[in-house]
Amino acid sequence: MIREELVFVATCDISGLVRGKGFPARELPARLNKGVGWTGSNLMMSPFGPIWDTPFGTAGDFMIVPDPAVEVRVDFGDGSAIEHFFLGDIRNTDGSAWECCPREFLRRAVRQLDEAAGLRLVAAFEQEFLYTGISGRPGDAYALGAFRRQDSFGETFTAALRAAGVVPDTFLAEYGPRQFEVTVMPQPALTAADHAVITREMARAAAHRLGHRAIFSPKPDPELVGNGVHIHMSLVDRAGVPVTHAPGEPMELSRPAQHFLAGVLHHMPAICAITAPSPVSYHRLVPNAWAPTVIDLVRQDRGACLRICPTFAAATPAELTRQFHVEFRSSDAAASPYLALSAVIFAGADGIRRGLPLPTGTPPELPHSLPEALDRLAASETVAQWFGLTHFDAYVRFKRVEAEKLAGLSPAELCARYAEVY
């Protein structure tokens, strides 16, 4: 059968979904400059398709311009179409950055951290999902049996990641039925977010070619544990030297790291609406579900909002410092990795700039629902400044109407709706 290769250029939008347009691969040289046409209201497409509310109307033209550094071309070798896409930036038609571009938002966060302290964030996303190609069975948690029964999915997924330019770290059967987890190697902030998007899409692509699905929904079933997206992160200076660890300091955190994490904790009530941004997200953030419920920083506790991770077999102080990092656990795959990581970095940079101390006393609770988190977000003048007026208004409007449209569903119906999409 006659075929011509196509290329897709995409953005990962407010919903955390990858959207864009395709074109013939032979047009790629020209498209590297002019990209593909886009509109402002495309940013406002709900997870379920309809544009329920938009400040942009039908006016305005933009373009998604592919980033040559983020090209994915994976041939699965099974006769299916080659998986060929670029992640890109949403720009104005003159080539300047659009104020609502998710990747540009992250670049601004990175610049703010650099300006505040001459520091950069290195990160890796740990992502959980359900694989439908395996049946649930008692005793499957972390089990070799579950690992075996996923058959060739793990190997196909791992090969696809490496072919896409992402370095795999671990792949395992997780705690829940049919649940798996994947981690990849740390990268600078923007690349880490790119790799988080690519990892999700390679899982979906591999599962699709095997006749199944990878479901990243935060809570696919109200009776089971949810799927988190944990952001592992550490600070380095402009020369790339690790600066998170400091023996003798509280929790062995350096002063800049203390201020950074204090900023994250301070802004957590508001940025929870960015990192856990769906109604179903708050069915995951409940007690006894291996997910955070309060705004805290704890050493080696998987129920914490911020967890100081262990170091393993560190033979020298330098190796201990290199491994030392913190895990942000209040995020899920309903969030765009760009927006979630931006919120964490902006919050941390603000903590450094203001010299915020680590909090003491009883930690406050996380918001219990998306509307509650959105109220805290909408009340934050600081977070509004990070976004800018247009982007902030669009985000809050988008999420408020999403919460309103799903408000009448039972927990089971809500989980089913999001599992269908994510």
C-alpha cells in the first residue's frame, strides 16, 4: 500500500494533553521556521474536547513552531506508521513568544531562579500508569509475576524511549492492580519536562501497537490507589555543581535549598491547582493512599508533599551530595509537565528571593477539591504575576468550568470519564 510519512508538531496544553497538527515529512525544512497554524482558543480545549469557555473567542492567529532539539522519530518495526513528532513553542506570527506558551512559561521560571540565586533545577519525572494488557491479580504489587505477564510491553516501551532520545532508568510493576511505574534520568528543567511528555506518549504508542492502553489518569478507579507524577529535583549552580546538600544544616539541606523548598510549601495551597489540576486529582490526595494530604517536608516518607529521598551506597561525600535530592509528590498527569514544573520553580525562586524559612508546627492540609484549590490560586497575586494577566485568566477560567461541568458525577463516573481520556 502506498504511504507517505507524516510529522506532527505539538504542544502539551493546560489539560496535559498533546495537541497540534501534522504535515508531510518532506515539508519539514520549511515548517521548522513557520510551524503550523494555531489559535488562542485551541488552548482552551477541555480534556473531553469541547471549548467550554475562552477569553480568546474566534480571533487571533499563532503558530506552533517545532523545536529541532525535541524531535521524536520511532519506527516500531511492525509495519505501523512511524511515530514522528516534534514538541514546540506557541509563537506569535512574527516569531515572538506567545504569553500563554507552556514551554515559554517554564523558560521564564528557569530565568527567575537564575536571577534570584544563580541556580538551576535538575529534574526527573517518575510516572505511574495502568497497562490494560495485563489482568489484575492478588499479590501483583512489585511482583516478578506481574512484570513477566506484561510480556513485551516493557521492552517495547523501553526501546521506544531510548529511540526517542530519553534515557530509561527503571520500569516496574507498582502497588496497584495493573499499575506500572517508569522513571527516566534527570535533565535540566525544560528537557526534563519535554522528556516527561515524550515518556507518556511512548507508553501510549507502545501500548497502542500491542492493542492496549496506558492510562495515566490520576484515579482510574475510586477503590484503588491513584497514579502520581512525582518530580525528583535538585539544585545546581551555573557550573552544574550540586548545591542541595549541606551536612550540619537542618535536614542536611543547604540554605538555598531550604529557602527554595520553603517557597514551594508556602505557595502550595495555590499551586496545587496547577500540579493537581483536575476534579479527579483530589480523589488521589486522600489518607491511606500513598499520596500526600498535608503540606509538609519529611525525610524518606512517601506520604509527604515534599520527600527528602535516600541516597544509596554513596562511597564518598561527593557521591552523597550528587545523589541528594527532593521529591515533589503532589502532582499527576492531568497537569502539563511544563506548567507543573514552572509552578514549583517559580515558588522556589520566590522562597529564595524572600529568604523564607522552613515552616514549623503542624502542617496545614492540602486543598480537598479543585474548586478549593482554584479559590486559593485566584487569590494569589504572586502566582498571577508569574503567569501574566492573560495566561492567568485563561488558566483559572479553564479549570473552573472543568470543575463545574463534572460536578454532578459520582466518584465512579468521574474516574471513568478521566480514565477514558488520560
